Amino acid sequence: MNFLTQIDNLALIALLLVSGAALFLPTLSTLIGGKGLSPTEATIWINRRKAHVLDLRTDEAFKIGHLPGAKLISSADFAAAIEKLKLDRKHPVVLVCETGAQSRKLVAEIQKMGFAEVGALDGGVQAWKASALPLVK
């Protein structure tokens, strides 16, 4: 009998392929969308690694409360705003928006500008608040 033609073996092979794909998908999404940071990881980057924090929200939302040390930049003139800040490209960058969706989209763009390590805060400021971490007004 041939190994591949037995029905039990086909089911095992299918299970192996599906589980392998499920294990690889998080890695693939990180490669495509950039590094996502939990609020805890973002805190470590900010405190221990002296990461730059760039807030992509509106001016009003920024005034209500933002991450400590965050700098407000407009996502419309993103590249120009970063050049104006003259950030050290050796330090990591944490991108922050309200929910994390907008910052994820800009990770690749800021990496192209020469920043070695860039991460987007997963869940944005909402996740930061949910983790009971402080906001500065």
C-alpha cells in the first residue's frame, strides 16, 4: 500500500499543512505590517531603549492625553514632520494612533527613511488606557 493514498494518512498530512500555515501566519503579518508592540513592550522601548514616540492623532486628541514624551506629527506630511524633528535614527521609534491601524500602515514608510527599528503600538492609545498606563496632558 502507498502511504499517500490511505485516507488516515491524507487527513494527517492535511492537519500538518493547516497547523504549519497557522504557525507561520503571525510571522508573515509581522513581515508585512511591521512590528506590533504591546503596551508593555512599548513601555520597555521608551524607558530602557530611549525610543522616540510619535503620535499620529489629531491635535485635540493629543491635548486630551498622550504617551509620555510623545511628539505630535501629522500623518499627512509624515516625512516632512520627521525630518523637521531631526530624530536620532539609531534609537527605536514607536508610532501611536488611536487604535493602532493608522500607525501600522506607516511603519514601512518610516523604515525607508533610515530608522532601524520601528514599532506600532497595538491597539493604540485605547490599549494604553486599557492597560492603566499613564497619559500626559
